[in-house]
Amino acid sequence: MNNLLTRFEETGALLNGHFELRSGLHSNRFFQCALLLQYPRIAGEVCEALVEKIKQDLGELEIDTVIAPALGGISVGHEVGRALGVRFIFAEKDAGGALMMRRFKIEKGERFLVAEDVITRGGRVQETVDIVEQHGGIVQAIGVLVNRSGGKARFKAPLVSLLEMEPVAWEPSECPLCKEKLPLVHPGS
Ligand SMILES: [Zn+2]
């Protein structure tokens, strides 16, 4: 989908500034995917495009269920599940902040697609993969809207992303925007 970036800009989902990412890294760009996904029709179109790309890249996969990490992945997982015509569930945080399976059941041998909006290091996707495997499920593939990892996020299962952005992210100690004393924004807080 060539106009995905346009969609991001139109909906205000791609911001320029000085941001602290979920991973702790600093960046000059931030994807507020929720602002793109707040329009169900756009969310549906974008996720259909992701599903088409997954089919192009990986062929027809046997998927029983889509799973996403809450909260960020929920809209994407829901729409990807709709496009595939399968069940959708999510993993959510426990009191300590670790992802867990709280309200859904995973069957032994159940085949999963893991969906997420944006990955930088892919930590939450990996946690979700671990949860599926701990419950006896099989992860067939991972589908994300935006891959900011610069090819560094790798998983046992193949990863497909709609959009790959050059990773413009720094450790806080090396951040040029900190050196310029630009105010740091914590998106989502
Ligand atoms: Zn900084």
C-alpha cells in the first residue's frame, strides 16, 4: 500500500519532534498508530492491505486465530482477524506489567498470526509469541503495520510489515535532540 504514509500524515499519526519511545530510545519521529486506527474504515483498509502482503510474501497460511498484545495491537489484530475471517484474541498486562493470557483459551496446536501496530525492538511481539508457545500454540507468522527495527527485529516465524521506516532512534546518552535541549515528549502520557 503506497499511500500508507499519506494516510499516517493525513490522520496526524506520524509526528515529528523529540520522543521517548516505548523501548526507552529517543527518536525524532513517532507513530501514533491509534490516530490512524481511530477511523475504522481506514483501519480496515490498512489491515486488509497487510493481510494481502502476508499472502503475497508467505503464500496461503493456515491461521486459526490472530493474537495481539494489548493495548496497541488490539485494533490491528481485530481488523486482521476480520480480513482473514478468523478468531481474534489479545494478551494483556498483569499487575507487574508482563503480558499474559487472561481471558482467552489457546488450544494445543492452534495456529496463530501475531499482529502489532508498530515494532521498534519487537519485545512485545516476542512476549506474545512466548505466550502462544507456552500454551501449546504455533506461531505461523507475524504481521505489523510499521517496522522501525531496521531489520533487527527477528523472530522464529516470518515477519511481514506494510511499511519499513529507517530507524531514526538513539540511546538517550547519544540523542542529538537531547544535546539541543529540545523538550522530550512522552507520547501517550
Ligand atoms: Zn533525546
